[in-house]
Amino acid sequence: MSPDTAHAAVLGLVQGLCEFLPVSSSGHLALAQALYGLAEPEVFFDLILHLGTLLAVCVFYRREVTGLVRELGCLARPSRLRHYYRVRPFFRLGVLIVLGSVPTAVIGLAFEDFLTSLFSSLKAVGMGFLATVAVLLVSRFLKTARYKSELEFPAWTALVIGAAQGIAIAPGISRSGITICVALMLGLEGSLAARYSFLLSIPAILGGLLLTYSGADSSTFPASAAALGFAVSAVSGFLALKLLTFVVNRERFHFFAPWCLAAALLAFHLYGRGMWVGAACRTVRRIRICLWLPPAPSLPDEDRHAGQTGARFLSGARPMPAPDMNGSPPPATGLPPAPP
């Protein structure tokens, strides 16, 4: 297996697993860059990996995706849209997905520069992992489910879940983790919360791809490596979806908290090690400068006399006239000697 093929397979596996499991794919990428110097994937190749995970969502929820596409025909009857919203579950689900995407887009566009700057800080990554840990642990104590179907799903909860998805743009905060946990807190049943969370990711992924990769150049990865990365991300993403829905349905979502806690501790360790390494490098640099400082060069007679004259002037003494070219003593000035 060539290095490009192995690299593509590893990136596809990480993308597929961490995109859907509540462990933050962006946070793991930041840790991998700090630990192994793993470069961020090329723009075009990253697009291929995200398309693989998008395919995994569409295949896993193919029944819901097909139903949403069919409900587009209802838009041809504007006078009956309110009725469709009350009685057609897939139409209502589509409206809720649109509502949830609005706060995600607003947060992503309004705070894009700030959220992007957090990716370069391991301290921010560690704080994001800790926030994910807290949310996952809270989900352990959520037992009440008031909404068990799309027709019982209120619109205001979609806006809150969409805002949570927008916050999850920050590294270390799991998108699936925070959206599913917020949905459970708001009273959604586990399977409904997971289903809505992953269907809500479809417009988020598509919007992010359109905004970020509209001017992407072609990848230097071979076509075979890109195809392998796409396939690995799709298959691993599908398996991650099956695992996560299994865990959510059995109310074991908090089992991922130790993983995120270990990732947070690793991020803080790397952040502290970076500070100590930076301080040690600066100290060594100062010592080397002091040890390698060249000695002061010997001065000519004229410069030495000028230096002595300047020193006497600063000390309050009268300057001594310089000797003439024949070495004769300086002429008398008639002035009293300078005080000691």
C-alpha cells in the first residue's frame, strides 16, 4: 500500500467514525496535528471525505430522505401547507429541519472568524472536549420523553437544537453529542432525537461544503487513493451511525464521556508541554547568546583616549588634552586641576 493510499484510508476512517460518534472530529484532528504533525487534508480531498459521510447519512436514513423528497410536492399547494404541517410527519420533519438550519447558519456566518481561530489553540480544544463531557454526563439523568413522533415535535425545540449545532462548530464540541443531548433535554425520545440530529446535519454539511470548497483546486492525491478515502469514510460512517443509534436507544449515551475526558486531558497536556518547551527554548537561546558573545575588540590609541575623555567628562572631571603627534606632553592650560 502506497503512502498516499494509507494516508487516505486513515483520514477516511477518522472522518467516518468521529463525524457521527459524539467525540468531535475537529478536536481529534487538532490533537493528531499536535501529536504526529498530521497535516490538515487538502481542500478537495476533504470534500471527498465529507461526501462519503453525507452518503452514509442518506443511506442509513434512506426512508426519511425519500419521504422528505416526496413531500416537496406539497409546496405546490400553499393553501394547505398548514394542514400538511399538522398531519403529514415527513412534511413537518422537513419544516423542522429548515427551522433548525437557520440558527446554525446565523451562528456560523456571524462568528466564523472567532470559531476558526479556536482551531489553533489546544487550550480551546481541551475546553471544548470538557463541554462535551459535561453534556454527555447530563444525558444520563434524562429519563422523561414528552415527544415521541414528528407530529408532536414543537417548532421552538428545532430552533434551540439548531443553535446548539451552530455552537458545535468550535473544535472539541461534538455536533452529534450536543444536538442529541439538547434534544433529550427538551423532551424528545431517544430515537427521534438521533434521527433529527443526523438529518439536520445534511443541510449543514452541504452548506459548509458550498461555502468552503467552491474554489477548491484539484487534489494531488491519486484517483485510487481519493476513491478509497471516500469508500472508507462512507462505510465507517454507516457503522458509526448504527453504533450510535444502538447506544442512544439503550440510554447509554454517557458511555462516550470517558473518551472525551481523556482527549481533553491530552489536549491540556500538549498545551502545557508546548508552554514549557517554548520557555525552555527561549532560556537555551539566551544562554547560547551569552556564551557566544564575542569579546570587546581592542581600541586604537585615539579611540581609547576619546573613551577616557568621555568617561572623565561624565564623572565631572575636566578633559585632558590629547598629546601631539611627536609624543610631547600636552601644553599647560593654566587651569587648576579637576577635583578628585
